[in-house]
Amino acid sequence: MQKRTKDTKKNQDHVMKMLLMVAIPIAIQNLINVGVSTADTLMIGNISEVQLSGVSQANLVYFIFTTVLFGLASGSVVLNAQYFGKKEMEPIRTILGFMIRVGVIMGALMGLVVLAFPNQAMSIFTNEPEVIMYGSKYLRIIGFSYLFSGFTGVYLMGLRSIQNVNVSMYIYGISLCTNVVLNYIFIYGKLGFPRMEIEGAAIATLICRILESILVVIYMYKGEKVLKMRLSYIFKRSKQYFRSLARYSAPVLMSEVNWGLGIAVQSAIIGRMGVSFLTAASFINVVQQLAGIILIGIGVGSSIIIGNLIGEGKEHEARMLANKLIRISMILGGIVAFAVILLRPIAPNFIEASKETADLIRQMLFVSAYLLFFQALSVLTMAGILRGAGDTLYCATFDVLTLWVLKLGGGLLATIVLHLPPVWVYFILSSDECVKALFTVPRVLKGRWIHDTTLH
């Protein structure tokens, strides 16, 4: 009995070590990704509120694109993680090749739409003429980057399924450093370059997206030893794998697209409540991204490890890990929330903000801290445990209900009918995280969420 207890503890320690080896690089990668948007926010935010709002709203188009891409790629990661647990590499290569093809086509199409209709795209998210003008300038340049992002994003996510997360960390790290330097040069007009402000930020980001793709191609053909991809896999067809991919990717895609559209509608609501609220919301979004880095790292990491465990037939270990992670996320959520509260007094000093905007930032940070505790649990359960276990239909259904009924229905009621103050509107628009946590945590604890997604 004592030996069995020791073996169980040893297995749990090994699984936690595996999780940390995946989660920490993903968290660092998220930090790097957020670092790029933070650099843009702080540098543009020191020029004017309107230009900051323009960048923020223009990036919503890119956000929708990457959300759809992430939804498609996440479904393949769920499937491939379980194939990797079974040590079957051929299905992984075939599925990843197909996803790369989809990502490149999507990026090209989305880029063409943005380049052809920048003003119309901006008008969806705001009715402020100056914000539309600056955002359109940004889109006319950044639209060329979508094709490169489609290729890079899908391939690097594919590497996650085989627990290779370090490569994306290094590539995005190089991209971040390059972006910060180029931002400084192009935005402020240094080293003999003209002062380009918002257009300079777009040029810097475009160069970085091209650099990322070049580094990925070099690694794909020279560095990767386990998942050896060839060009032929990108054009390979296999009905049996694609049917399985469609079955488990469709709910994930529905969930991500639903979430992306919800954020877009939420941003459209905020974008029509004045520049001060729009600027404050843009700043708060960056703070939330920074605060949620480790939470997302654990969530995404858990989806990969749980998928691997199920693929290996270790369902008991998967359940034990899930229960342990819920306790850890509650503690981390509390710590992150407390840190955000401590930030409140000084937060507005990081950008050029009017008194009205500064007051809104402080009030919204208090609400954000409260919501981050619940977000820690909802990200873990929905983007991590349940998705990794193939329980994607439940996640998608619940996402649709909470988003459109509670979040957006409540948000429209608060603004159009009740005319509530901005802080209350922000709280209602973000309240779905609380409901998700309250419903998904009990589902995980009951243990009825494991599905084998492979063909065997």
C-alpha cells in the first residue's frame, strides 16, 4: 500500500513537471506576444489618446482573424496531442500540413479584405472620425502581414502538440526585440528616419511578421527532428483524418469564432461611448493580457498534457491533474487580482491620459481585478482541461449561451436601455467569466469530460 502511494506521488510529480515544461515556455511566449502590443500601446499612447484608440480598434480586425485561426489550430492540437501520446507521427504531419494550407489561404483573403476596405472595417468598431482615420492608416500597412501570421501561427501551434514549445518562445522573443527597436525608430523618427507615428508602428509590426515566417521556414527544414515536415504534406489529402479533425475542430472553432465575434461586438459598444472610455478600455485590455499570462500558460499547457495522458490511456492521471490544477488556479487568480489592485493608483501614468480617462482606468482596474480571479478558473477549465480532453461540444455550447445571452445581451441593455455609467457597462460586458467558472469547475470535479479523439 505504501509502495503504491509512493508510485502515485511519483507519477503526479512527473506529470506536474511535464506540465511546467510546457506551460512556462507558453507563458513566456504569451508575455512576448503581449509585450509587442504593450510596446505599441505605451509608445503610441504617449503621442495621443486618439492614435492609441485607432491602433486598438484596428487591431480588432487582426484579433478576429487570429481568433478564427486559433480555433482551427486548437482543434488540430487537441487531436494531435492524443496522437503524440500514442507515438503516431504520420497523422500529425498530415493534419498539420492541411492546417498550414488553411492558415495561409485565410491570411491572404483576410489581408485583401482589410487592404481594400480599411475605412469600412474601422467603422464597424467605432463612429469616431479621427479614430477611423488613424486606424485606416494602420490597416493599409498591417494588412500585408496577415498571410505571414497565418503560416507562422499554425505551424508554431502545431509544435505544441508534440510538447515543443521552446521554438515559438525564441522566435517570438526575437520578434519582440526587433519590434521594440523598430517602433522606437519609426514612431519617433530616430536614426535619420522620418517621424511616422501610427504608420511607423504598423511598418515595424509588418517587418516582424515577415521575420517570424523566415525563422519558421529555416527551423522547419533545418532544425525540427521529431515532426519532420515536407512541402508535400501541405498538399496531402486524407479523408479519414480530416473527418476526425472536422468532428473535434468544429466545436472549438465555433467556440473561438463565437468569442471573437463577441469581443468585436463588445468593442463596437465601447467604441461608441466616447474616446475616453475607448482609451481606458484599450489600456485595461493590455493590463488584463499581462495579468493573465501565467493563467493562459497553465490553461493551454494543461490541454496538451491532458491530451497526451488520454492518448496514453492514463485517464486517472488526467483527472488527478485536473483537480490539482483547479486548486492552483484559484491561488494564482487571487494573487493576480491583488497585484492589479496594487497597480491602480499609478496605472494612468503610463500613457498620456486626460483626468476623465485616468479616473476611468482606476475604476475599471478594480472591476478587472475581481474578474481575473474567475477568469483564472474559466481559462483553465474551458481552454485547458475540457478542450484537451475532447469535451469541445460542451465548451462551444456554453460559450455561445454565456456570450450572447449574458454578456452582449446585458451589455446592449446596459447601454441602449438603461444608459448605465461606463464602469457598470464594462462589468456587465466581462461578467461571463464568472458564470463560466461557476459551471465548468463542477463539471471537471465530477469527472465526466474525457473523450478519446483519435481513430483507434
